[in-house]
Amino acid sequence: MSNGIHPFASLLAAVARGISGVQVQWAGCEPDERQRIYFANHSSHLDFVVLWSALPSEIRAKTRPIAAKDYWEETPLRRYIAANVFHAVLLERGMMAKARSPEEARFVGRSLIEEMASALGTENSLILFPEGTRGTGEKVGPFRAGLFHLALRCPKVELVPAYLENLNRILPKGEFLPVPMLSLLTFGKAIQVGPKEEKDAFLERAREAVISLRRIGPG
Amino acid sequence: MLQAFHDTKLLYLYGGVLLLLVTLTLTGRALKGRRKTAASRATIDNLNARISAWWKMCALFTAAVIVGHVGALVLFGIISFLAMREYMTLVPTRPSDHLTLFWGFFVIMPLQYCSIGLHWYGVFAVMIPALAFTFVPTSIAIEGDTASFLERSAKIQFGLMVCVYCLSHAPALLLLKIPGFQGHAARLLLYLAVVDQISDALQYVWGKLVGRNKIAWRVSPSRTWEGLAGGILSATALGTALWWATPFTPLQSAGMAFTICVFGFAGGLVMSALKRDIGIKDFGVVVEGHGGILDRIDSLCFAAPIFFYLVWYYFTL
């Protein structure tokens, strides 16, 4: 896979920045080329593009989003944007629920983690929305387990929380037309899975790390 | 294109503004080094923020005059957009207001500025107060969400009135056909901006110097009756002294400047009350880097329509 930035990606990023008037704050870390998993709250289609566009271009070129296969493979345009423009890592949703036995679920889970790990490779970073789906923006939903397993699988990769604020008012779920309000993006301090830390405890801590970056508060 | 710059009186007025800005910038720099107490630091920082905003306004005004009427409309349209963006970001709305807000930003606002450019004065004067006023609540009602219905309709309509309707009267001055004053309308726009902004600043300075009795301490602790009187009187005096740049006699100019000052004061006070209500001190504080446009133009928004209609009624009919 080539890691160059698609010109259409830069264009989309510029448009998203213009519409969202996003103001970026690196509150707990600095932009860095080291491998990272940026994880954030999810309430708008603009979330990924805005977060991606906030990164310096050399980091952007090596940062890929994790996205839902069912949605992004539905139309040729979406497929093109996901595969060619943003080099998205497309994962199938609901596979775990469909598994007929615990063994199969474990196998499916492991293969999803492996897909993400191979997308990380030795120099890429990922953007992940651990809620798994877009919310209304009022609350941050519970985090899926993927973040925890991926963190264990790739312990050298930094886990950087980020909070995207007000994007749910700019382009909410289910709306097609944007309203150009201002938004905020805050990157927090990297977290790690503690030794012997349980999955649920870690996921809740990761969620708190994201929520703690909220600056204005819900509406 | 550069026609406006063959207007000697405009150049004098403009030169005066530049001279004042340079003097203020140098004074501001000098004071910055000497500030001691926290209170004086805040005062000087406020002054420097105003001065830097004035430079931007001045640059914008220059650009508007150079590119002509269409350019001025585009530039003021952009200011309206940025102001309304700031306003809508900080005023709570509900998800069901989405489509109404979209119309506000992408249909009503551009239409208002286009109507000036196309000389559709009827549309310009009534679209937002009459048509948007009926459209906004209807659109919200169609969405079917009745929670705080009146509040939501009022909030959106208020934003459109202040950020779009009121402000659009400033560039509309450029299209007024005043007998014997054709081609000089840029001076009127500059006159409005100078009197309004100087009045703002002088109210602040007078308030700091001799302010005792607060007007509405809950709304704005820095506004005093003494500051108001001193600021309005001295800015009116300045406006009177600028009569030569306008179609007014000195006495008329005094009346116009006085009106601009009073309405400008009202704008500042109303927007302060609104900010208190939302729970912020400045529109610029919450969204640093982007914000603060509304903090700077609130008085202009309130002064522009009355000035426009006074000039229109007494000097063009």
C-alpha cells in the first residue's frame, strides 16, 4: 500500500476544517511521528476527517482510520473514499455477535485484532472510535473491547485520547447538510494498559480519559 | 477600481485613522512594558486587543474600498457569517433545529447580501424582520419538536437580526444615492465605524478615569454613567468635527454621531447581558483563536440600521 496523501484527501480535509472551524489543542502530548492509536468520541461523519486533518502532514500520511466495512462498502463512491483516499482499515461489524460458539467468537475477535495490528505495521498509526458507532454527542457511549486487545497486542504503540466537541451539531448522525458552527479538538495524555488491569476497568478508564478532555460541555 | 482613492476627503479621513492607529499602537506598546498591578495589566491588555482588532478592521475596510461595492458586500457577508457562527456555537440549540440553522446560514444570509447588491431594497429591508421571522418558527414547528419552542425560535431569529440584518446596513450605506454626494459613500461607512468604535473606547477610558456609578453591575461591571456620558460626549464632539467628510452640516453631524454613540452603547450592553446569560465573559474566550468578532462589532450592529435609515430618510428622499 502506498502511503502518499491522496489529493482528494487533502481537499476533503480542508473542506472539513473550513466547515468545522476546528480549533486544535494538544493538551497532554505533542504531535509526534511515533506510532499511535488515536481514540476519540464519535458523533459525526466529520470526526475522522477533522481529527486526521489536525495532524501534521508527515504524520497524516501514515495515519489510517478504522471504519465499518458494511457502511463504507455500500456504494462505489464510499468504497473509493475508504480504500483509495484515506486507506481506511475496514472491519466487519457484528461478527462477534453472529458467532455460534465462544471459540468462534474468540477466533473472530483475534482475527480482527490481527487485521488492525497488521495495518499498524511498524510505522503506521490508527484512528479509532471505540464506541463503534456514532452517538448523539450528548454522552460518550461504552467502549468496545477492541481497543484493549489491540493495546495488549501492540504494547509499544501509544494510546492517545482525543475529544471532538460540537461536531454533532455541525453534521449530526442522519443529517446530510452541515451547519458551520465552531468545534474543538483536544488531544490528551497517552494512557497505557496497567499490569494486570482488567478489560472493563481499562475500557472505562480510556472512556474517562476521552470525556475529561471536554471543554464546553454538552449543549 | 481605485476610484475611491481619488477622493481627497476620504484620504484625509483615512490618513487620520491611520495616524491615530499608529499613535495608539506605539502608546500601547510603551504601556505594556510598564504595567504593574493585575488590574492595570487587564486594562492595558484590553486596550491592546482593541487596537489590534482596529488594525484588522482598517485592513478590511481598505480591501472593501479597493475592490468596490461587490467586494464590500462579500467582506461584510463574511463578517456576518463569522459572527453568526460564533453566536450559534455558544447559544444552545437542539438537534431538531439543524435544518432551520442550515437555511439561516446558507439561504437567508446570502440572500440578504445579494439583495443589497441587486438593489432590491424592499427585500433587504423586510426579508429578515418579516419573512425569516415567520419562516424560522414554521420550520422548527415542521420538525415537530416542541420543547422550548419559543426560546429556540427567538434565539435563531435574534442571531439573524443582529449578525445579518443589522450588520448588513453598514455596507448598504455604500449604495445610497445621496444627491451631491455620489461616489463618496465610502466616507459614510468609515464615519460610522470611526464614531462607533471611538465611542466604545472612550466610554471605557472615561469609565476607568472617573467612573463611579455602575449602570447595571450585573450585566457589565465596567460600564458606568460617568463613562457613558464622557464617552458619548467626546465621541459626539469628534463626530461633529468630522462633518466635512459627510453630507451633513456640523449640527446634523453632531446629531448623527450622538445617535450612533447611543445605539452603539445599547448594542454593547445588550450583548453583554446575553453573554452573562450564556455564562461567558467574551465570545472570544470559549473558542480562542476564532472568537471575539461579535465582541468587537456588537455596537456597530446596533448603530448601523438607525444610521442607515436616518441618512436614507433625510438625505436621499
